[in-house]
Amino acid sequence: MFFSYEIIELTHTLDAAIPTWNGSCGFHHDIELDYADCDGEDKFRVMKIKMHAGIGTHMDAPSHYVPEARCVDDFTIDELCMPCVVIKESLIRKVGCFIWLFLFIFPFSLMASTATQNLYSNDLDFIYESILENHPGVYNQEDPDFCQHAEKSYTMAQSQLKKSRNDSESKSAISTFTKSFNDTHLQVSWRGSLSQKQDTIIKNFSAEQLSDRVEWISLPTFYLTVDQEKAFQKLLKNISELDQKEYIVFDLRGNKGGNSEYGLQIVQALFGKEYVDRQICLHNQKVYVDWRVSKGNVEHIRTLLKRYPNSTWLQNVEHGLIKSLKRNDIFYREYSSDLCAFDKNTQPKDIIKQKIIVIIDAANVSAALDFIDQIKMIAKNIVLIGQTTRADRLYMEVRVLRLPSDQGDFCFPIKVYHNRARLDNQPYFPDIEFNQLDNTAALHEFILEKITKNEL
């Protein structure tokens, strides 16, 4: 093969005399098994190599010095093929160290910066294109500024990326872009970041009798692990067999959401499926949902169906999306009242006599807020205790995609609510504030004292 350029071999030969960082012999190349040692017809030689990782001509990975930084296998071939700068030794002696730094270090730092920019520029383009292809806001008439905002923020992020000098600045530019939508469901989670690290303590579901008047039900999450799924099913069974107490406390501390169906199953088991479904349907008669139609969103629902194969709701959504996709529709419209299998004009009697207490905190968002919505639809005597929750937009149902750089994940919503009682980015505020939420014993004592004094 002939090249229009010259290839110069610069690697050092590895032998026992090669310099190492600690001055010891860093390379051993020994014969473990030789031809004469073989008994059969096939003769062969087995070599054994022992050496330090950082010897000879090699590339030192950023992870050598920086925790959670990139390893050698995280780099692409394109990033490793760069222009070469040749500096004569005589020139270095003449002009000194300053010119050495300017001619050698500076150009290569620029090349590294350019490679970083290209890497994350692909991520930014991928995020922007994913929004345009799959996000309901693009065609949501109730959010007319969505597209203009997306384009403007995308242009600003491109400008910031061109100025970025390292991974941190590039990631910051992209995160600023996603945060500009002011949507907790639209964000980037970078690999190795604090936001991606999970709690080491796995909280579980439970129901306990706090007193002869109070039942305490802990609901730490609606995004369940395998072990939590078992505990949840056990809780459902126990709830249906509970003696009715005067007070029911739902403890949502730390609940960051997940699948809203779990919360619905809790209230159905506790107060009866028929009554709960009827109440929710009556409250949601004017509510409807627009699902953005795309091949990727259809695949997302199919993935969920593999995890929840018995979900009639997901089956209906999949069927509606596929049908809309074939018609080239922008949205599949889902009406909440379609699931009401009874006379919508009939007002059911209020059968819930218990007083409901919900413990809320600053972690609550998404499905946790949906659970509070459901409680408010089916019961009248409700008290929220704790701290103000987070808020979410009317855009829901999160889909997650891996970034092209493999440095993180991009999540975004694929459906939008219309006429939802809880407004866009509206949190829940506590009726009674309590700031020692990390102290369960103090919280129990506070609740019991309030009940004893008939203040709840």
C-alpha cells in the first residue's frame, strides 16, 4: 500500500533496560514452554510477558489521574488520529522552554479541545433531533413558544460548545440547554455524576399500626426493583386485609416517582377498585392526553409492555400509537373517560370515612404527585404534612436514550396532558409544615400528638 505521507516509527523497543517511572526493571519476556518441551507432533513455544502498564511508548488515559474520567477504550480512532508537530532539538536549546510550550503543548491542547467539542457536539445534535422527532411540545398548540425556545437554546448551546475547553465545560453547555426547558422530565444524566448514583440503602414498602387509631403505609418509590416488587405485592395483600383505622398515613418521603400504576393499585386495594375507578373517571372527564407518534415512541411502549405484560392501559396505548403511525398522524389522542365502564352521570356516595394524611417532601415528583392527585380525587379529608414537593410539567411518560458519546443518558417526555387539575409546574404545598423529615421517630410523635389534640 502506498501513502501520500510518511509514517515514522517512534515507539521504543521493550526490553529489561527500558526506563520505568519507579526506576525498577519493568519488562520481562520469558519462555514459559519451548519447542523441545512438547511431547506431541505439534511443537510450539509459549511466551510469558510481565510488565508495568505505564512503560514504553503509550497513551496515558485521563482516568489515571482523574476519578470517573475516560479510559483508553473510551476514545475513538478519530480522536487518536491527529496532525503531527515536529520540533528540532536544536531549536529547543536556542529558544528555550517558553517556545517549547507555545509550539508543542498549546497546539496539542487545541487539538484535544477540538476532539472534545466534536464528541459533545454530536450529543447536542442527537438531543435536539430527538426532541424534534419525539417530543409532543413541537406540535402542542397550548405551548406555542416551544419550537422557538428549542431552536434558540440549541443555537446558544452550539456557541458554548465551540468555546469549551474540556469535558466539564462541554457537559455544562448541554445540561444548560436541557435545563432551559424547565422540565424535570427533560434532562441529561451524565455517567458517573452524583445524580446518577443510587442510594445504597434500598427502602421497602410496609404497613404498620402506629396506634389503635392510625395505620402507617410507607411508599418510598414507584420505580421498583425486583425485591421491592415482591414487597409491594405483599403490601397490596396486607392492605386489602387491614382493619379500617380512623387515620391512614401515606408516607411518600423520598419518593421520586416511577410508574403511576403502582400508586393506583394501592388506593384500589385500600378503598375498592370500583369506587376508586369511578371517582377518578368522574374527575377526569375533561382530561385527555396527546401521545407524540413516532417509531421510537412505539418501541418505548413495547419495551414497557415486556415489563408489564398484563397492563391493559399500555396495550391500548400501543394499539393507538401503531394505528396513528400508519395514518401518519402527529398525535394519538387518549381520553381518560374512555376507561369509564359506567354511567358518568351517576354520582357515587362517599364511602371513605377515614382521615387521610400524606407525608410529602422535596423529593416528590412525577408519579408521586400523581398519587396525591388520585387521593384528592377519591377522598375529602386529606392533610398534607412535611415540605413543598417538586413540580412537573404537563409533559409526562419519560423515555431514555443513550447519548452517542456513551457519556450519559438523555431522558424526555413523549405525551402531554390537557385539562389536568394540577397545573403546569405546580407543586403541592404542605397544610402543616414539618422539617425533621429525616427523623422518623420525631415524625411519628408529631403526628400522634396532633391526633391526640384533635388537630388533624
